[in-house]
Amino acid sequence: MAVSDHVDLETFMAGVTKRNPGQTEFIQAVHEVAQDIFEFMQDKVHYHEAQILRRMAEPDRVISFRVCWEDDNHNIRVQRGWRVQNNNAIGPYKGGIRFHPSVTESVLKFLAFEQTFKNSLTGLPMGGGKGGANFNPRGKSDAEVMRFCQSFMSELYRHIGPNTDVPAGDIGVGGREIGYMFGQYKRLTNRWEGVLTGKGQEYGGSQMRPEATGYGAVYFLRNMLRHRGMDVEGHTAVISGSGNVATHAAEKITQLGGKVLTMSDSGGFIHDPDGIDQEKIDWIKHLKTVKRGRISEYSDHFTNASFHEGKRPWDVPCDLALPCATQNELNEDEARELVANGVKGVSEGANMPTTLQGVKIFHDAKIMYGPGKAANAGGVAVSGLEMSQNSERISWNSERLGEMLTDLMEGIHGKCTEYGEQEGGYVDYVKGANIAGFKKVADAMLAFGVV
Ligand code: NDP
Ligand code: 2IT
């Protein structure tokens, strides 16, 4: 069959849209990838014939289940849980679990799809998956969170395993939740095995895993800057979010001599013109993980800072921007504002935080823009190393893991430049990440025939 007989991008996307009605986030994520892959596949008839992209955009399976739990007032509560197993061509399904009221099947399908490319980019043998529930941990007691996690795992445990599917944390799922879920898995199966990553250090967790996503996003940013003869030192950074990724990104920016100006949560952002140094970052970590408070409390404590209720931080002038909260948190107008204020580099700690139109603004302005699937891959990469350590029944030290993380991020940057470097030296990191991530999975799928 001639290449010209195959569907074009528009027809392909019309099919995706028709088959996934109302799933806007999933359609957005597929669209972003398909734009680059259709260009890449133009002269590669075997990918078209094998319908590779169509198969990647159809999850291997979507498991949906009821999660019942009892709150502290003895009310029976019902949530919906999911695990989306997108693709296991190159390794067991791997990807986080998100507990947030905004979780839908569309959100988890987009995340599992993105994860497939991200995990491929790491070079480690991991397929793509994602899970979660529309459960809001905010304001819940530890006992309520424990009961929810146990109930969630009472169904999930049938679908996962160290060689099948290895979940980890994401929004609303940190060390506490992983502990409760691992405990329940172990109780149900009577097996101690590396079925989750992001575990505590006492029970098989890896050094550097808590830091890996945020640190990795800054290493990726540093790689982009160095590629253009610049560095992090002396630059100001605007960061959104105040969770695991945001606080560790802030920590690494500070360690490398940059100055962090903002952090946020869903209530608004704080702006500290003096810079958010290590002591203040430690204060935020305590606020968020121990007190489980709100970022607005920062400006009550550090009185030089201001709190901007209901706002996002993108109009604060900066050299570097790191969206580290959630999807579609940086739109076209905000991208334009960042460019107008002279932003040099954008590195996405979050998954798909910039809208498609926002990405276009960055590209048109030739801003260094590292998409989440490349920039935040350090987290899942160290998860992959946690799996290796669990299999070997050994623990590596943080120095070794820190070096491996910097090497992994450099490797991902190299793959992006290999496929994304344009005439004149500008690197289209989206294209580079999409093509490099696609190629490995696609070639594995070709090897398997029609399955
Ligand atoms: P956390 O739960 O630790 O923190 C999430 C942060 O984002 C909180 O400050 C939260 O504020 C904020 N946030 C969440 N949802 C929204 C929203 N709808 N609007 C505004 N703010 C919001 O999660 P992580 O730090 O782990 O995850 C942050 C991002 O990084 C996500 O996109 C995740 O997918 C991505 N990521 C995480 C990895 C990891 O290893 N943890 C790996 C790779 C990517 P609030 O408390 O008000 O909800
Ligand atoms: O989006 C992500 O890469 C994560 N939430 C981490 C996944 C993992 O398996 O560590």
C-alpha cells in the first residue's frame, strides 16, 4: 500500500476523538504526540501498516472499580478507582497513582499514554500505566486515608505485580499512602515483593526517589541551558505547586545558585522577593507533609512575601519557569506573558501543565521548552532503579543514585536533541521526546506482530 493511502493526521485525530467522547485531556495528549509522529512516519510505511500509533493510543486495558470506605463519622463513602494499563511492549506497566477529586478516566488515560513515551525515554525496561481515584485526601484523618488505601488495594492487588504492573505515587499519593497500600498488598498476598515504588527507606524504598522528579526537572533545565551556553546560577525561577515535585525542584534550583520566587497550591500562590531558600523550603515541606496546611500560611510566617489568592504565578517576571502542580495550569495568555517578561527556559515538573496553545507560543518565541515527558522523567527513572534494587535485594547509596540520576537526565536530553535539533540550533524538545520515545516502543511492537 502506498504511504499516501494511509490516513492523515486530521483523519486520525477525528477517529481518536470519536472513539473517546468527552475525554479532552486524553485527546489533547494524543494530538500533541501525533503531530510529530505523523511527520516522522511520512516515509516509514511499516509503522503505518502496523497501525502502531493507533495501537499505542488504545490502552491495553482500563480497569475501573468501586472503592467503599467508612469515614470517621461512620458514613459509608463510595469512590471510583482505576488502573489504566496502556502499553507493556518494553517492560511491565509502570506509573503513578493519583488521588484527587479531578481524577477521571480521561485524565488517567492521558497520563498512562504520556508515561509510555516517558518511560521509553529513560532507557529502562518499563511500560506505561497510571491509576488513581476521585478521592480527596485533603482534610481526611490518617485513619480515613488508611482505610481508603486499604480498600483501593483490595481490588488493585489482583491486577499488579513486580513483573506485571508496578505503581508509585503522584498527586495526593506520597510516602504515607504508599505505606498503607504496600501493607495491604503484603497482607493480601503474603508476599514481600517490589510491587510499588516510592516506598519508605525501611522497607525497600530507594534513596533519591523522593527528590528525583524535582531534581531531575532542574537537571533537564540545566542541560537545556548549557546546550545554549548558559546555566542556572544567577537566574530567577517561578515554580508552581508546593508538593513533592515543586519543593524538590526549588531545592535544586537553590543549590545551583538560582533564586526561587514563587510556590503555589490550588488556593493561590506566594511571591517571596527575597527568594525561597533552603530553610524556607524545609518549612514548606513540613507545612505540606506533616501539618498538611495551605501555602497561604507562608506569607503569615515570612512577612516579606505576599499571597495571591486564586491566582497562578506566571505573571511574576522570571528567567526560568517550572510548572510543577497539574495539567493545563499554564495557558496561552500566561505563556505569552512569560515570554514578554523575558523567560529563557521552561521545564515541566508536572505532566502536560502547558496547554497546546501555550506550547505553540513557547515554540514560536524559540524558548527552551522541556515537556514533562522528558523533563520530569527522573522520578520514574529512579523508580526503575528501585525495582532493580528490590530484585537484587540490595540498596545503593544516595551518592551513586544521584550520579545515575544526572546521567539519566543527560541521556534523555541527548535523545531529545538527536531527534529535535532544528536548523540554526534551536531544539524542539517536544518533537525530540515524542520521536525518541515512540521509536523504541514502536520497534518492540513490530517485533511482536499483531498482538
Ligand atoms: P503532590 O500531591 O505532592 O503536590 C501537588 C501540588 O500541586 C500541590 O501543591 C497541589 O496543591 C497542587 N495541585 C494539584 N492539583 C491542582 C490543581 N488542580 N490546581 C492547582 N494546584 C494543584 O504531587 P506531586 O508533586 O507528586 O505531583 C505534581 C505534578 O508532578 C503532577 O502533575 C504529577 O503528575 C507530576 N509528576 C510527579 C512525579 C512524582 O514522582 N511525584 C513524577 C513525574 C511527574 P493542593 O494541595 O492545593 O492540591
Ligand atoms: O508521572 C510520573 O512519572 C510519576 N508519577 C512517577 C511514576 C513512577 O512510577 O515513579
